[in-house]
Amino acid sequence: MSVVFTDETRERAREIIARYPADRSRSALLPLLHLVQAEEGYVSPAGVAFCAEVLGLNKAQVGAVATFYTMYKRKPTGDFLVSVCTNTMCNVLGGQEVYDTLAEHLGVGHDETTADGTITLEHAECLAACDYGPVMTVNYDFFDGVDASTAVGVVDELRAGGRPMPTRGARLCTLKEMAVQLAGFADERDGAVADGGPGEPTLRGLRLAQQHGVSVPGFDPNTPIRSKAEADKAAAEAKAKAEAAKPAPVEASAAPVKGGDGASAPTGVTEPAKPADVTEPAKPVDATGSTTRDVKAPDDKSPQVRTAETRQPDAGTAVPDAPGTKVPADRTGTAPEAGDARAAEAAGVAANAPAGDGKPAGDEAGAQERNLTEAKAGTDADGAGPADANETGAQK
């Protein structure tokens, strides 16, 4: 069934696209996928088609991104996504037990949703909170140091319509509400934003450093962080000071000319000007061997087009100004005519016929036939018997 997205979603899509330069609108794909997930609860085929339509992409390009990131769900998901970390640290501390208990209590497995559509359970490889393990998240908000009983209490409260308070962060929201925030829009709910500080496990290293007097040399924790305007002003002042400290340039005509004995020439004698036809020696070619200097490629070409043109082996169609391009040339320094590269490639293919099904590429047919004949006769080249021949063949 086709889905018609609301006018609000389309307006928000235009707002998202407007955040990026006109020729870089494809960068809006990630927040747009969150936006369609905020309306449907997952990225449906209709959501993929919508993103492709507003960005001028094809559905395969959008689908490739949507299937790469696990935060984009490809089937209907519950209001609350419960993720339990089962990676090494949390697993050692009991994470797998927490997951197994929830799976049995809810009657669902990995990436499955309860019958009432409230909770989707998943095990996560890592939730980046090893110092609080075992941990689980509900719509990416943390519940730290959980065990089987506290995890069951959290999901039961969610199914009863409650909103348990996460260990760190703001009040819980539904998966759709979270997707709106991930798309780049503020959550206007009361208590949706909360200040949170680091917990004691995170601060343990700092506490030990303070206890033992370990610190970075010259570090002042009270150093204020300058604003961008202040930093720009300080940089401009430093630049002006450096310019003022430079010595004044010396006029070439005022420099004395030394005589043949090393002594200075008489006052008033200046160095003669260089003849007009004398030019500076040419700079050597870079060590890369490129026949052209590296310049910025034209911005009106897409990266794919520039890459294809740079890799073009035919000198007649190679792009001389693409970065890293080296026009092939023979020993005389003359570039080959257009089409020579294709002719050389065709000659190489003709001279190297592909191997048949009877032997691997590169093997000699005569040696194979000789080995087969010797094996059939029950003896090898040294006169060994059948058993010895088998053993010798195994060793070979």
C-alpha cells in the first residue's frame, strides 16, 4: 500500500535539504531517512521512494544507505526499542543473562516486536558504555548497571504506559519522537532536554590522577575557552605582529659588489642588471614522474566523472589537468596516438588465451599428461611402486 507523507513531513524535508549547498543536497539523505522513520516508525519502501524523489536519486542509492545503518529499521518497530549490550565487557558482567531473561519474559527474540507493538528487543554488539556495564538502552537512552530483575522492571513499566527515568539523560520518548530529534528538529516536550554530568565510573581515572598528583605539564583547568570571534581577533593580531617584525627589504641597487679579491667594490658601483634574454633554469619535474603539474580539477565535474577520466588509459582522451594524471609516453617523450592503448590491450588478450576447464591457468599440459601416465602405470619416474607413487604424489 502506498503511503502519502503529510505536508508537515514534506515541509521538514525541504528544510533539511536547505541546510546543505545546492550541489551537495545528497548529504541530506541521512536526516531524511530519520524523518520518514519518524512518521512510519520504520523506513518502508514508500519512505525510500520519498527520499529518492526529493533528492533526485534512484531507489537503489537510497536503499543502499538505509540497509547499511542499523538505526534505520526496515520493518515495523515498537514504540520502545530495547537494546541490550552482549559484547565482551557487558557479557562478562551479566549482559547475556539480562538479554535471555528479557527474551523469555517478552516472548520475542532479536529484532522482534511484542504482540501489543510496544517493545522491540535487540542485542547490541556495543553501546559504548563499558564503565557502566552491563547496560541497556531504551530508544538510545541509557540504563546503567542493570541486572535481569531491573531490566524486567523497566520493560513492564513501559508496557503499562509509564516512562521510567533513564540513568543519564532526559525523559524517555518514543522511537518516532527520537527519530524527529535525529532528523535535526528540537523536541518541544516538557523535560525533553536535561543536563547530565559524568558518573563516578567515568570520573574514576580523574579521581586517581588527582589523588596521586598526575597532571599534564603546564595544564590549567581554569583556562577559559575563547569564542570564535576572540580566536579570530587574536590570530589577526599575531599575524600583524609577525608582519611588523619582518626586516625591511634591501634594495638590490644598494648592495655592494665584491671585487675579485673578495673586497667590496668602490662605493657607487652596483651590480649590473641581468640581460633580458637570460631566464631562470627550469625547475625539475616532481619525483612522481608526472608530465603535468597537479592542479585542482574542475568543480563542475562529479567525482565519479573525474575518477573515470583520470583512469582512462588512452592518451588521446586522458585528462591532463586531473590530479595524479600521468600521460603515457615512450622513451622519446612522445605520447602515443589515440587508440594505441586499446590496440595494445587487444594484442595482449589475444596472446594470452584464457585457460580451459581441464587445467588451471599457467600449468604446463605436458607435465600434467606425464604425471597422469606415470600414475596409471603404477610407477613414477624413479621406478617406485604404486604405494610409493601415492606417497610421493602426496608429498609433491
